[in-house]
Amino acid sequence: MFREKIKVLDCTIRDGGLINNHGFEFKFVRAVYKALSDAGVDYMEIGYKNSKRLFSSKEFGAWKFCDDADIRKAIDGIESNTKISVMVDVDRVDPEDILPRKDSPAHMIRVASYIKDIDKAIHLVNHFADKGYETTVNIMAISKALDNELTEALQQLESESKAKVIYIVDSFGSLYQETTEFLIKKAKNILKTKEVGMHAHNNQQLAFGNTIEAIIHDANYVDGTIYGLGRAAGNCPLELLLGFLKNPKFDIRPILDVISKEFIPLREKIEWGYIIPYAITGILDEHPRAAMALRNSDKKENYREFYESLVGEDEE
Amino acid sequence: MFREKIKVLDCTIRDGGLINNHGFEFKFVRAVYKALSDAGVDYMEIGYKNSKRLFSSKEFGAWKFCDDADIRKAIDGIESNTKISVMVDVDRVDPEDILPRKDSPAHMIRVASYIKDIDKAIHLVNHFADKGYETTVNIMAISKALDNELTEALQQLESESKAKVIYIVDSFGSLYQETTEFLIKKAKNILKTKEVGMHAHNNQQLAFGNTIEAIIHDANYVDGTIYGLGRAAGNCPLELLLGFLKNPKFDIRPILDVISKEFIPLREKIEWGYIIPYAITGILDEHPRAAMALRNSDKKENYREFYESLVGEDEE
């Protein structure tokens, strides 16, 4: 029943960090790493490798920078086969800061890029591949990519990059199954020598459904987060993904445990998941930033006015 | 872009009534009816027609019985093209209580039935069709139906029943897209003279995704509820459905309004939507009743223990 090639990457701490300026406490990060390790999850993405010359470590927590010492502090002493992944953004990382794979606690580096920056992404990802890391390129805001540009980007990634996996990233949570199918088939068709991955957002409660759709069409790398934690509407819930995949190496119970113990209390402090403002930006295929701003205003439940403000914007 | 034949039925009050013993106040029901009418939704299901000889009107609210006088009290004076639907359960209705269509405020009667009761359902639905109502049969707990029994039931419904629509009901929220596709194709293939409908539950956050899947495979009747209100994990959110369907007759704004004004305050009083206990019963293809009991106990967040209690049950 199960497809052994499917790899599950949990990005709870990385994507969830976008809510709290990457300020998760070490105790929480260790609890997540232990749960993922016990559950048999393949990868844990622990944060971003951002340049400290561009961002202040007073303003942001440890997981904005992912110093090797901090990663070690989070994982040391926990028995695990779960590999550590870190994400880098084009133009925000100092590649020379990153040690060779053999000297680092990280196994994988994922380069997040918009279509327009794909040349920079290829340059970066090849640099990290040469340092010995498993690598991916994650194409963000895929719903805004023009088809001819996406074709060219995928062709370049196939012929010029050393990345092992290319991810389709539904940044705005606006994809329906039919477009997910179209994009995954298109990527599989061009990327003859690479794997395809799916990273979904849950604005329209379709993160899990679109991830299943991607799996049906042969994406083998799929992202989830525990209890769907992630920016705005959050991500594909890892617990549902483990329930769906039939690989006996996975055990859902440690994930259920850590949700009870760590995520239910956290939910009292920070907000994520499906609510109407994120549904609206998903339906309209827009970045959730306007919805996040609304949630921090005194009009947080004024949905109609928010909707009308977005559809009333003059774009011509 | 849009498919004119698709009809949207909102069952907020009917399915939501399973949480509060059908006790919604008239003010709330009127607000929902007004919003649905302004939004252009085709049908509003307002409750069940249950026999007062079987259930006490002291124990249950008005929408367990849907007396014609109560329906009129909820809708009179509101301009609307939205048709009223009521649901009946096999063995719980007195068919003779129900007046002919021309004397009733209801336009449609939906008969909910398990596969085993399909003969009774056909008898009932033909009775109501003869009284002039639009009619449907909703096959509940479809995930537990054996394929040969489902084939026979669908063949009987096609040849013996006067129902206009046959619904696939994912009572436990356990279907994935592939099985939804299988079931809808199977129903379409047998039901040559009828429409097929989809009623989904959201235990695995797949209610909307499975409803889209059903639409892709030519189901033309789809159920939603405002903000997903419904028993346990709730249903396909109507606001997402209206965002997806491109029929210009629909207007999402009245729905956004009524969520702000009525559903956000209601959320403080009753619980519905995705939480881990409902995810667990969905993954395990079980009725949510054990999860609902858990939520009313002092172990409401003990997910691992709950999961282990369900997988540990001896079924042989």
C-alpha cells in the first residue's frame, strides 16, 4: 500500500517561527525534535540561516539564524534518525558562513526563491551541494508564476542545478486540486532527474488535500507541521499526513502526545489556523499580510469590510 | 467557467443542531436565512422532521421537529429565492404528519438512510415525492458500505425511487480524494436519471477538498455550512464553496457578515471544527461519538490515550 520513496519533512519550527519572530524556546524545540524522532519523521526543518549583518539578533530569536551551536543545543542527547534541515532565502544568507556538511549538525539546506530569482537560487544551491548537503529549491508564490517563466525555471533547475528536490510552494493557500495536479505533473515532466516536493498552506483548508493530490501525481517530498502550526492559516497538519501514509515506520502517537503537552498551551498564546481573513486572502490569491495586519487591529472580525477593501483595490 | 447545474444546499441549522439539541434561537435562524437568501444559496436545510411521539419537545429544540408554523416564523418577511429543505430519518418520522407541498413552507425533503434501510428510504421518499416535494436520499456512513451492497442500493434507487438526487454522505470524515472519486463515479454510472450529491465532514480537513473532488466528477448537489458549523469537526465551509464556484449569482459578502455578527459570538458557546480527537476518529473511520464524549470529560486533551483506547478495541 505505501510508497517507500515518500519523505516527510516537518517544518513546524521554521514556518511557525514566522509568527513569533523565530523565538521558540529551546525546551519547545527539543520536545518537537524528540516527538518527530520517535514518530520516524524523515526531516525536521529547524529555522532559517539568515545573515546577522542583515537582521538583528536582538529583534529575532535563535531560529532566524540557526547557529550550529544552537542547533546542537536543541538536539544533543536525543536519539534520532531524523535529519535536520535549514532554509535559506535568496539575498539574505552569507553562504560563506555555512560550514561544510561534515562539520555541521544540519543535513539539508533548502533554498526558497521566487521565480524571478531562480538564477541566484541555482548559484546558492550548487554552492551548498558542493559543501556536501542534501539540497532543494522551493519555488515560492507558485500561484503567481506565469506558465512560460515556470517552464523556463524548471528547465534551468533540471539542467543547471545540483538540487535533489524541487518544491512547489503554495504560499498564498490559493491552489485547488486541479491546479495542484497541473503543476506537479508539469514539474515531474520537466524534472527527469529530480524529485518533486509539495509545501501547502491552509487558507482554504486545502493544505492536506493538495498534499494528497501532489502525492497522487508522484511528488515524493511532502511538508507538514504539527497541528498545522505555521504563518497565518498554517500548513498541512503532520498528524493527518502520518495518518494517511501507510508506511509502518511512522508512529503517530508521539505527535499526539506533543500536541497535548506543548501545542494546546501554545495555542493560548499565538494564533494560527483557518479563520475567515486568511480564507479571504486565499480565495483572492493574495499574500496573507493584509489579513495578519487585520488580526492585530481593532477591526479583526470585520470580514466584509476587509473583503471589500481587497476586491476594491485598483490594479490596472 | 461555472457549471450552472451545481446547486448549493446549506445545512448549518440542521447539522449544527446536532451540537445543541436543535435549540438555535429564532433570531439566529432568521439571520442565517437572510444571509443565505442574500448570498443566492439555492437551499437552506432548517432541521429534522421527527415524530413528537418518539422525541420530547421539552428535551429538544424546535429544529428537531420543524413544525410548519416554526418554519414560517423563521422565514416570514424575508425576501428570498432560497428553498427550504427538511431532513427525515428512516423510522423517526410520521409521514402522515407532513402536509402536501402546496400547504407547507418546505420545498424539499431529504431522507437520510443507512444502506441497510434503503427499502424503507425508498418507500418514504416516494411518499414525499407523491406529495409534491423535491426529494433526495442521503446514504449515510458510506465509508462502511460494502461495495456489493452499495451497488444494489444504487440500482434500487435508480429503478424504484422517485428521488431527484442521491447523496454520498461521508459521515465519519474518513474519505480521501481517491475514494471520493471512486464513489461519485460509481454513483454517476448507475444513477442514469438522477443527480448525485456530496455531503462531507471535516474530521481530516478534507470536507472542502472532497466536495471539490465530487464536483470534478460531476456531482451537482453539494452541501456546505456557514463557517463549517456542524457536529464534531463540522462540514464543508460554505464560504469556501462560494469562493470556489464561479457562478455570478452567488455573493459571499452576506455570509462574511453573518459570520462576524452571529458565528464568532456563537463560537464562544459551542465547539465545532477541526481538533485532534475528531481527526483521530476520522483517520480510524469511526463515528465521532467517542470523541464527543472525550470532549465532555476531564481527559479532553489526552489524545494519545484516546487513540490507544480506539485502536486497542477488540473487534474480531
